[in-house]
Amino acid sequence: MKAAHPETPRSSSARRTRQLDATYDVVQAAHDHPAAEQVHERVRRRLRRVSLGTVYRNLQKLAAEGRIRIVELGPRRTRFDGRLDEHEHFMCDACGSISDLPTNAGNLAGAAHLRRAGFGIDRHTLTFFGLCPACRRAHE
């Protein structure tokens, strides 16, 4: 079954391509927060001739349209996330896995406090770094 491709106001007039749709599908199906190179490998399973540059451009376009999220984990460590709801991340320093975490009520309370103080908050991000349970057990 083909995944649905929701339209947003900015994307409704934009030209959609098979490459763009395949890139979107790959990110939506992924639960491992893939890097652009990993998205490219997966898109190539469906579209053999798609270039890495095309996938990079499509990832940026999808993020600009609000259809996927960019997860910045430091210099040259960008990943992509199909989940658009508010949530946090944990990245394992040993194996590189990324896990989704629920947004902490304290973060929401902090944002509410900042809004009352006159700040305009558009978004926030929080990533924890350390060892995942499997790597922690392996290092004990």
C-alpha cells in the first residue's frame, strides 16, 4: 500500500516527483532517524538512478514544507525524522542509535513561562547523549 502524501499550503502548488515521493516514503517508514546517505541507499532500492544530490534537495524541500523534521546532532551529524509531533531524542555515543522520547512536562512548562515573559517560541529541540541500554550493559 502506498503511503499518503499530505499536502501543505506551500507544497500544494509545488511539482511532486517520484523521487520526492520516494524520499518522503523512506523517511516516514524509518524509525532509526536516517542520515541523508542512508535515505539515498533506501530510495535507490526503488529508484536505481536517483542521485545523492537529488535526495539531499528533496530532504531539504520536505523539511522546508514541514513534512519531515531535521534533527541536528552536531556538526556534520544531521538526521531526518518523519515524526512531526513534539518529542525529544536520545543518541547513543557508542552505537549511534537514536531513540524517540516523550516530551517532558517540564519542558512544556518552561516554554509556557517563556511565552508569559514575552518570548515567541516557534520550536524547541532537546537531545540527550550517552549510552543506550544495550551498549551500557556491554560496557559494564
